Amino acid sequence: MKVVCDIIKIKLMDHSLSILFVIQIRQGSKMIKVEHLKVQFGQSVVLKDINIEIDKGEVVVLIGPSGTGKSTFLRCLNFLVRPTEGRITIDGFTVNAKIASRKDIYQLRLKTSMVFQNYNLLKNKTALRNIMEPMVTVQKKSKDKAEKIALDLIKKVGLLEKKDAYPKEMSGGQQQRIGIARAMAVNANVMLFDEPTSSLDPELVGEVLTVIKQLAVESNKTMLIVTHEMKFAREVADRIVFLEDGCIAGMGTPQEIFENCTNERIRKFVNTVSSNIMEGK
Ligand SMILES: Nc1ncnc2c1ncn2[C@@H]1O[C@H](COP(=O)(O)OP(=O)(O)OP(=O)(O)O)[C@@H](O)[C@H]1O
Ligand SMILES: [Mg+2]
């Protein structure tokens, strides 16, 4: 909820102007709206009529069993997967899946950036060059400007000393932190994270989650994060969405999901994942 103060000028009978301050409590403005999203691969319907709205600056964590459509959902938002049906609006720009042109898709893609499970860094470029890459190739920024921004970002993820290192000279956690800095570099309003720590050794998970948490607090970006890290989900999320069999089977605040969840299925899932992590499975 956000408090909004509007100034309304009212012209009175005697033609004098009076100014009223109207303070309203209303939902924060929407950054993402997904309407009737459906994805079908051959005979298999993977996402079935998904509808959701996400506020500007909101951090949404997607959880749910394997194969339930979490990655597909995230990838529909930037059309890495083209939905079979539905409408996606990001930051006021709407794309209808059935009639989307290449130009529409390109425009939509500019509104999001993605952090991949396997970092996807360019092997033949240094950490700094990897961060600069989308700014130079997609946004056509000058190298000097891109380098200045990249240096700021590499400091933010705590890896200035690795700026000239190649991916093979960095740990998985360090590579993923560079992947996050690269995603931040394009300065999109929406950041998508698909299991950003699932390829990491357990001892490297914490450093990446810390960077994401810091980003969530400081950047005011809208974030969608798929993760099995329940403790992290609880700490970082404004809202948790539970996806099952291609449907949103429930959602709520971390407190509603982790502490007083009335949905038996979600409670069971959360308990199972949490105990698997404790047992190191
Ligand atoms: N390109 C594709 N062609 C055909 N089927 C696909 C394709 N991509 C995904 N699927 C299927 O869609 C379903 C959902 O996959 P998705 O990767 O979205 O699940 P997920 O919830 O992210 O799972 P996980 O937690 O294991 O990553 C799966 O059954 C998968 O096999
Ligand atoms: Mg997935």
C-alpha cells in the first residue's frame, strides 16, 4: 500500500481558486499485468490461464514443485517462450501473444533483464567486459560510459578486484554475482531471476543471495525470483506465489505462507523443501 497525495484545484462560484490536498491510500501502481496466459507445447498445456498483477517495486518469489511451469512463466514475460494465448503488460506496454510482432517483443524485452541459472557469461570476456556487453551491443552506449557504469556495478556486487578476471578464473558464486551486475547494467525496471543459486555449491549460495537481497532493498526494482531457498524467500519477498500444475494454486505474504498457511498443499510443499535443505538433499 502506498500513500498518494494529489493536489486538486477546484474553481469556486466566485471564480477564486481553492486548492485541496487529497490524501489517498491506494495500491501502488502496477508494473506487470498478466492476463489469461496459456502455454501449450504440443498436447501438453504447461500454463493454464494465469492471471496476476505485480506492483512497482514489489518482490515476488515463485515457488512450486519441479516441472510445474515456473521457468516457463518467467520466460513468457520476456517472450523467450512465446505464450500460446494471453496478454502481458509491463510498465504500460501491452503485448498480445496471438498477434505480437517482432517489434512488440523487442520493446517488451527492453523492460526486463534476466539472471540465468548457469550465469551465461561470455567465456572470452573479462568480468568487466561481460557487464559492459549489453550496454554496448544492445543499448549502443559508448565504451567509456559503459565502463563507468560497469565499474560502479562491479563494486556493488563486491568484485572490483576481479574486474579483469575471465569466467574460468572465478568461482560459481563470483560468476553469478557478475551475472547479476550484467542484468542490472541495462537498468530495466523488472528483474527476473530463475533459480539463481541452484548451480552453486552450498557454501557459495549465501554470497549471491546477499547481493540479491541488497539489490531488492536498495534498487526499488520489481523482481520475480524463482527459488527453492525458503529462508531467503521468506526474507526477501513481499509476496510468495505458489505454482502447481500450470496454475497459481495460492499466494500470500511470507507470514501467510510460512506461519499461518491454511492451504494444506502449500504447507506440505514448504515443509518438504525446507527439510530437504536442512538434510542437504
Ligand atoms: N520448450 C519446451 N518444449 C516442450 N516442453 C517444455 C518446454 N519447456 C518446458 N517444457 C515442459 O513444461 C513443463 C514446465 O517446465 P518448467 O521448466 O517451466 O518447470 P519448472 O517449474 O521451472 O521446473 P523446475 O523446478 O524443475 O525448474 C515441464 O513439463 C517441461 O518438460
Ligand atoms: Mg525451472
